[in-house]
Amino acid sequence: MKYIKLYFLVAFLAFSCKTVQETNTTAAKGIETKTQDLRGIQGGMWIPSLLEGMNEHEMQLLGSKMTAKDIYDVNNSSLKDAIVHFNGGCTSEIISPNGLLLTNHHCGYGAIQSHSTVENDYLKDGFWAMNHDEELPNPSMDVTFIKRIDDVTAEVFNGISETMDEASKMSIINQNIEKVAKSAQKEDWQEANIKSIYNGNQYLLFVTETFNDLRLVGAPPTSIGKFGADTDNWMWPRHTGDFSLFRIYADANNRPANYSKDNVPYKPNHYLPISLDGVEEGDFTLVFGFPGRTDEYLPAVAVDQIVNVLNPARIEIRENALKIVDAFMRKDADIKIKYASKFASIANYWKKWIGESQGIKKSNAIEKKRELEKEFSKIVAEKDLVGYKSLLSDFEKLYKEIESVSLARQYWIEVAYRNVELLGITFRAYQLEQAYLKGGEPAFNKAKESVLNSFKGIYKNYSPKVDKPVFEKLVTLYAEKSPKEYLPSTMKGVNFGEITNNIYANSKLTTLEGAEELLIGTPEEVIKKLNEDEAYVFGKELHTVFYTKLEPKFQELNLQIEAVQKQYMKALMEVFPNNRFFPDANSTLRVTYGQVKGYQPFDGVYYYTTTYLEGVMEKYVPDDYEFDVPQKLLDLYETKDYGQYGENGKMPVNFIGTNHTTGGNSGSPAIDAQGNLIGLNFDRVWEGTMSDMNYDPDISRNIMVDVRYVLFIIDKYAGAKNLINEMTLVHPKE
């Protein structure tokens, strides 16, 4: 496998960026001088309903021409009406009056894969619907709009007093959340849910609308949509056309409905016009979406534990799984299709954690946090803020206590739950047995139906011959390196080669037919058969230890840590009133604003903002699974047939900005100063992946597909002019 490949980085410097000495960086220095006073307002993931005031002013300083109400308005059409949570994990945006949805190729990857076969491989060849009838349904997918955001902090904290212990507080808070959500004003087809921000110091209610008739409209081949694959992942310069197209369908009243041939394209309250004018350094950029999780306000001891204890274990586990799976994928086309999405998912965070750890160390982030904590302690002592004096020592004590259980928990998650598929299957069977023990036959029957449905999806893309060596390697790592006090007795002093051979030769759980056979009969008969199965017995020991020893201890300590973190967050805002504090990401709708801007990753090198199709051709390696290029794209490049999408005889592909993004922002629109679509967010630079814990405006950059490249591929490459014709293309700079 082409893992991180430092020689590629050297090649990138040769053809995609220029070394810049201090004596000849006039252009870069001029830009830096012009924008250095704006450095302090880069970063942050802000609640769109709370933009008026400081955020609105900051955006305008960066070049925005929009008001806060242009971005979020309950009573009138605004940008938020075009922003959609895509299948619970990514972001997407509406780009036509007919519900046409744009997101990343990697966000739609599972859907594209599900429609692919060896004979009709849409991953390899791409897919384009030339009319509505050719669009492909995806019954297991949905998208969600945010209709309204209300602050309900006072209602949620009703009845809480400072003298209560944390468990009592949370009990009342959870009761209040349920009550407030149930009484929320909404339509019958809408939902209401409540999320905390600022570590539980504030609560917001989100009224949502979810559509589950979502159809695949278009996707480029992976040689465009995933160009560079694992080698280029998290890297800059980048040359990836990471996009796919779906369409939302609704009933005759434009409301959510289950899939039906009678459904019609959704009519949005707002859709994004698309700018053909491109970007240049210093241009304003707004990224709107659903970032998954950040931890910007963790204490130094927590970041130290993540970087030096947890990340190394997770990286090692995934690296070993990737090597094995990759070897099979390279030899077998059917396995390549089956494991394409899973492999990409494993590789994504494997590489992210590597970059994150390196970035934290390189930026000296832990020491900077310790310096902040020294200043915090000094002010707390000077002002005699008694309630805050023990916070840092409490953190030290609790993180020391939780370290071994956190590490053991990560081994269970990465081995037993995520990366050994057979153990993941035994986990679902284990949940079935637990349902019977706790709820009897009714609970068993309900759980059984769910398990059978999940098995159908799992086994469709499962190969025991791939999973077997993964099992042997990863359970060996688990036994050798997980804290021994949380290790099942069945994993101590055993030969894992023999255990592996025995399990994969005899377990019925290695095939769908075998699994279905085990689940036939009364609850007692099913459970008896499961407990006689070699794989289930092995997995059950792991899962039992997790639920009886690991998880209870972890949750006990984590609840205490969360209580201290909540108080620490409150204390930080009180002790440093002039600092900017945005709420950590938690998969709720956020705005992050910044500028198109290059950066200096290390001495003597400056990365410019934009890459071009020329760079694709310079990376091109015929028949390589990461760097191959379709013949038609080669032809378009040779003839420079870029249509209205090119720029000075070149075809822009990707660009970077200072927007603060994370997982979940994949597919988020990059929006210009006037509210037009200019790009599609899909990644971050490797040096800046630490931004989940330490955003640094000097090197944290998000990576976006230039929307002109998206249009070029749809129009010139795919010939899908029907899709271009339903969009609104504009020239705001003219």
C-alpha cells in the first residue's frame, strides 16, 4: 500500500508548490501584511442563530457582504434552508429549485457502492442520470433540515441547584430535556431534539425535518472523485473531484414521505446560486454544515493522554488491518468492491490520528495549554475564586485514574467492534441474547428482526478469507497490549493461530446462511445454539468484560470528568472575559468563516491556495488505483476544452481556506461574500488535523473542491447538461 510516502511530498514540492526564500516572498508577505490583523478572528464553529453582533462584524471585516439574517432567518428564506445534514454523518446543500443535492463523493460512497456490481461498476465508471426516471433510490438513507433553533437553557436547568451531586443534576436535566422537547412548537411531521453546548452550560432546541426518499443522481468515477486516495488523503496540494449528486423527493405537499414512484422532487425554500468567478487569495469564505466533534477546551493532561497513549494504540490497530485488507483488494476485483467503503473508512481516521498527533507535538500545543493553565491558576488565586481552585488538580487525578480503562476501551472498540468484522457480528448476537435476558420474548423478537436486517447488509460485503487474518493479527495485539486487568481470561496465554483456524473453520457466523440458521427457533433454542458456536463464545467473553467491567468504570470516571469540564468551561469564560469562546462541535448546525489563504508548513516552503488540472496530470500513473486518470479527462486536458469553467487557459481543481472544519463538514458548501456557492469542503491539511483540539490559524486549512471543477466534470466529462440546466450560474464579481 502507498502509505504516507514521503517521496510523494517531495514530488509535490517539485510540481505543485514553490520554495520561497525570505528575500523573494514579496507576494506572500504582501498578502500576510494585508491580513495579519485579521488572524485573531480566524477559527470557530458558531451557532447560526446567534451570529448577530460580534460574529456579523467579524465576517464583514473578512469581506462578507451578508447580514446575519441572510445566513439564518426563521421567518424568511435564508442560507440555512439550503443546508442539509446528509445521512447523519456529512453535510450537503441544495443547488437547484428541484431538490438537487451536492455532497462529497466519499459521503455518497456507500450508496454508489451499493448500486455497483462487477458488470456495472459505478465506483470505477461513474454514474449519471440523464432524467428523473434514471435516478436510483436509497431506502436506508435520509437528509435533515434545521427549521428553527431556540435557546432553552433556562427550561432545562429548572430545578437545578449547585448543592446537588452530578448524577442528581443530570437526572433532572434529562427529565427537563424530555419535557421541553415534547412541548416544542412544531408541525406533526417535524421533530424536536435538544443538544448541549459549552460542555453543558447552555442548551439549544433544534426543530428538524427529515426526508428519506433520497436518490442517486450522479457521481464521477473514483479516479476523479477519490483521485489520490489514501496517499493524498489529508494532504495539500490536492487534486480531487470529491463530489456526488443526489435528489430529495417529497410527497405532493412537499413534505417528507417514504419512497414512492409518485413522489416528486422537493421544492426548497432556498437553494444556492453557483458562482463562475472563482476565488483568489484573501476572498471571504463561509463554510456551513454539521461538524461532528471537537475538544478545543480540554486540559493539557487530557491532550497528552490522547496523543501519547490512545492515538498510538488506535493507529497501530488500523495500520495492521489496512495492510491485510489492501493486499486482498489488489488481487480480487470482487473484494475490492466489497471492501472499498470499509477500507476508506478505516484509512481515513488512521491517517488523521497520525497527523493530529504530529501537529499537536509540532505546534507545542500541550505546553501552550499548560501555560494557559498557569495563567488561569494565577488569576483564580488572585481573585480568590474558591469554586475554581481545584479544577486542574481534579483533572490530573481523574485522567490518571481513567487512563488504563480508556486504553482497554479503545482496544475493544477498534478490535471487537470496528475492525474485526466477525467480532462485530458476535456483538450484534450478544445484544440479542441480552435483549432476551432483560426483556423476555417480546424484546427478543424485536431485537431479532433488527439483527437479521443488519446481517443482510453486513454479509453482502463480507469475506471470511479477508477477515480471518485480520482477526488473528488484531486479537493478538489486543491480548499483548491492552491493560491486563481488563483482558478476558480466554485471551491469556493462548495460541491465536489455533483459535483463529478453529473459529473460521467451524463457526456458522462466517456466512449469512449460517447466521440465519442460528437464529431459527424459540429464544431458548437460539441462545443455546449461539452459545455452542465457536465465534460467539469467543466474542461473548470480550463483550461481557466490556459491559461488566470496562464500560461501567469508564462511565463512572467520565461522568466526573464531564462535571469538571463543565465547570472548567464556565470558569474559562469568566476568568478570560476578553477571549473568544465558540462552542465545541457536536453535529449541530454551525457556521465557520475565514478566507482563501495559503500557508507555510515548514521553513522555506509556501503553499499557494489553488491547484489545477495540470497537477492531476503530473501525478498521473496509468493503471494505478490511486493515481489513474480516465481517458476522457486526459483528452479534455489535451484539448484544453474547459468551456466556461476554466481560468486563463487552466482548469482549477481545489483550493484552501482558513475555515475551522472537522469530520461532518464533509460536503459542506463553501460560500462567497454574497451567498453563492464557490466550493465544496472535503478535507483538511495534514499539518492542521490537530484543529479538533488546537486550531492554529497559521497552519489549519480546510480543503475544498472548486465548484467550477464540479461543473466541468458534470458538463464536459459526463455530458449531463440536464443537471447544469437546472442550476443557477452567476458572475457576482462582474
